[in-house]
Amino acid sequence: MGVTSSARLKELALAHGFETVGVTPALPIEQAISAYRTWLKADYHGEMEYLARHELAKSDPKNLLPSAKAVIALTANYNQEPSNDPKVARYALGRDYHKVLMRAAQRLMKEAMADHEGAEWRVCVDSIPIFERAYANLAGLGWFGKNTMLIDSKRGSWFFIVLVLTSVEFAPDAPALGGCGNCRACIDACPTGAIVQLDGRWQVDSRRCISYQTIEKKGDMEVDTAGWLFGCDVCQEVCPFNQPRESQPDRAKQTTWKDFGRRAFPELNRIPVLTHEEWDRLTQGSAIRRSGYEGLKRNARASLSALPRPPD
Ligand code: B12
Ligand code: SF4
Ligand code: SF4
């Protein structure tokens, strides 16, 4: 079978709620492999041991789907008004994106593959070892900002990435081009100095990153979390590509995915005294569950102790 047009696939992807879609060949990406190795060697993954274990699997998409010919990259906008009490990163305000986007991508692929008898595919939503940003970059969906986020010049960076490996050889798109120029707003604004130069590239040292400390890290908190209960959005909030602009109507738009709408949270000072049942109800179907019951309470205590005290 020769190269297949991606026109219908793209039409369907937009109809299923994804904002952008692109295709790139299912080949190893040498620059990503080498950047990833350097990052691991510097211990920037902290205690996320699974990232080191995944180094080999990540080197070739055929390790994940032997028949893979193309990688389809999709984005889903999660932008909404920030939550300030408690401070929860925007991506985690609604329903757990892993589940929502896995379902949406499976529905899309069933429809898109109806005419491709015997076609195979595998959906990845931050769920299997693959360089999501690197493939999405080559598929034309965004470029790497100094904060390491994939940035779409027209839309900004408030989006999730979904990849689909497929045995159908869809026609590839051109990689996305762009850059930060002289801007360094995210580097200066990061409360913990987590965006650092490594081998000539800006990278995130997870050990210093509030997102890592409040979501992935077990045990004691090692940095001042600047009031964040779960995740951190500072390096995206300050980015000029995330500010509304008349000449860019798609920039900083609010999400249209109903599932990502904000759920109700108790105030920060209520969280350290939540019972297990209350925590269970609060976090069901939410990405916030990842930090665990003790982890969320630890985050709240750390945030409360970091808040400026009112004068006596
Ligand atoms: C581990 C991880 C983290 C860690 C480390 C983050 C980091 N910057 O490395 C922590 C816990 C800190 C984290 C935080 C967040 N994360 Co996170 N995370 C991941 C995960 C699972 C792996 C990332 C990774 O491998 N990092 C190591 C570095 C070295 O890899 P990388 O960032 O992919 O960088 C690549 C490029 O530099 C590339 N490269 C270098 N040179 C070249 C040249 C060319 C030509 C090419 C093609 C590529 C290339 O190679 C590198 C390796 O792929 C991905 C999902 C996935 N499977 O990819 C989500 C992911 C990156 N996270 C995501 C999100 C949303 C977040 C947060 C915003 C959540 C929050 N609000 O708290 C923050 C943002 C912090 C930040 N500034 O990055 C999204 C990002 C979407 C986007 N628009 O970019 C992802 C893609 C999940 C998803 N499916 O949507 N995350
Ligand atoms: S998520 Fe927060 S702590 Fe992590 S790099 Fe961005 S600004 Fe710094
Ligand atoms: S804030 Fe500036 S330096 Fe940082 S990613 Fe955005 S444009 Fe690049």
C-alpha cells in the first residue's frame, strides 16, 4: 500500500474536538534520543525511575507497534480561568485527561479507519513510552519553547498532546518552525529556577520543578511550592504566546472540551483536614488523584506554610 492522504483523517479529528492534527513518519528521532539521554544523565528526572527504564522503548516507535508507519499527532486545548484558592494547574481542573482523550482518540480512529481493512493503531495519551513533544513537533503542531513546552505560534501552549501510531502510511506534514527570540520571561519567572541550560538547550530540572514536587515526588517536599497545591503554570502564564492578541484569534482561547471544565474544590486551608472519604470523592476521575491522599495533604500544608503571614 502506498501513501494515503490524511485529508479525511484531519477533517474527522477536528470534528471530534481536537484543535490541531498532523502526521510524521514512525521513525526514531536521533536528536530526541540524545537530548533525552543527556537529561537522564544529569538526573533531571529525579525519582521518576520509569523514565530511565523507558529509554530503550522510546528510541523507536516500532517497539510499541511493530507495524507502525506513521505517527498522528493531535492537540486538545485545556485553557481556562486560573484557580487561585487552591492553586491548581489548569490541566488538572476538570476530568482526568488520560481517560477523556483516550476515549476521544479511540472514537476518532474507529471512524477514520473504517475504510482501512486490517489497519492497526495504538493511542498514547501520556500513557506509553514515546517522545510526545518531539513527534508532535515533527508533525507540525508546535516548536520547543525555552520552558520546554511545545508552543503553537497561533494558539500558545495550553494544550495536551495525543499521539496515535498507525500501520497506515498517511502523508507526512512539515515540522513546525518557530522560536522564543530574546524572550526569557519563563526563566526569570520560574519560582524555583527549574529552567536551566543543559548542553546548549533549555531544559527543566524536575527536582526543582513545583509540578514534579507536587505531583510525582513522594515523601518530603524539597522546594518552596509558592502556594501551588497541584502542578504549576507559572512558565506558561508569563509566556507571550499565551496572551490574547487581536491579530491571533486562536491564541489563549478557552477550552471547548466540556470534560475539562472546572470542578469544585474546597479552600486550601480545608485540605489538610480532609478525611479519606472526602479526598476520594474530590479526586474521583481527576488527575489530582495522582499525588495520593497523603501527598495532597502534604502539598496543602507546604502551600499554607509558604503563604505570607498577615501582620500580628
Ligand atoms: C516527565 C514529564 C514531566 C516532568 C518533566 C518535564 C520536562 N520539561 O521534561 C514534570 C513532572 C516536571 C512535568 C511537568 C509538566 N508537564 Co509534563 N510530561 C512529562 C512526560 C511524561 C515526559 C517528558 C520528558 O520526557 N521530558 C524529558 C525531556 C528531555 O524531554 P521533552 O520535554 O520531551 O523534550 C524533547 C525535546 O527537547 C526533543 N528535542 C531536542 N532537540 C530536538 C530536535 C528535534 C529536531 C526534535 C524533533 C526534537 C528535539 O527531545 C526531547 C526528548 O523528547 C511528557 C509526556 C511524554 N511521554 O512525552 C509530559 C508532558 C511533556 N507534560 C505536559 C504538561 C502539560 C506538563 C505541565 C504543564 C503540567 C503542570 N501544569 O504542572 C508541566 C510543565 C513543566 C514544563 N515546563 O515542562 C504535556 C506538555 C504539552 C505541551 N504543550 O508541551 C506532556 C506532553 C503530556 C501530554 N500528553 O500532553 N512533566
Ligand atoms: S512548572 Fe513552575 S516550577 Fe516547573 S519549570 Fe515551570 S514555572 Fe518552573
Ligand atoms: S516565556 Fe518567552 S522564553 Fe519562555 S517559552 Fe515563552 S516565548 Fe519562550
